[in-house]
Amino acid sequence: MSGNRNCGISDVMMKRNYPEEELRLTLAQNLVFLRKSRKNRLSQKALARYLQLPTKTVMNYENGKATPMAYAVLRLANYYGCTVEELLTTNMRKKER
């Protein structure tokens, strides 16, 4: 077992305490941005099918009313080609500019 105890979490994330509300808001904004800005734009319904979730659940993720389970965040990160950390902590709209 490695001596690294942070499980792959970056030093930046380890040094900053992210309130849950901030993470949920950043995730919601990123999900809307990524879904709408992809080369092949997705509807909420298509994304819900990919995640095997109800469309209403995806809508609630995007408006910040619900927080996805870890497996859903991981699948989203894999689909969009980013890390879970980026989805939760980086304003991707600003990053694109």
C-alpha cells in the first residue's frame, strides 16, 4: 500500500474546504454547460438514458435540487473526459474561454 493517503485528490482540493452547497452549485453549472456545449449536444432525456436515471433526476442535478450518487458523478466525468474533481470544483465555462 502506498504512503499517499489522499487517494488521488489534488493538493489544491486538500488545502481548500469546499462547502457542500458550493460543490453542488458548481456541479450543476458544469453539467448544464457540458451537456449543451458538446459537439453532439445532448438532451436531458438522452443524458438520463446514458446514466440509466429518470429525466427528472438529471433536471434536478442541473438545477442543484439534487446531488448525484458517486457512481453517477464518475460516469459523468468519464463521459465528458474530465475528472470528478474538475466536475465538482472547476468552473468549466470559465476554463473554456
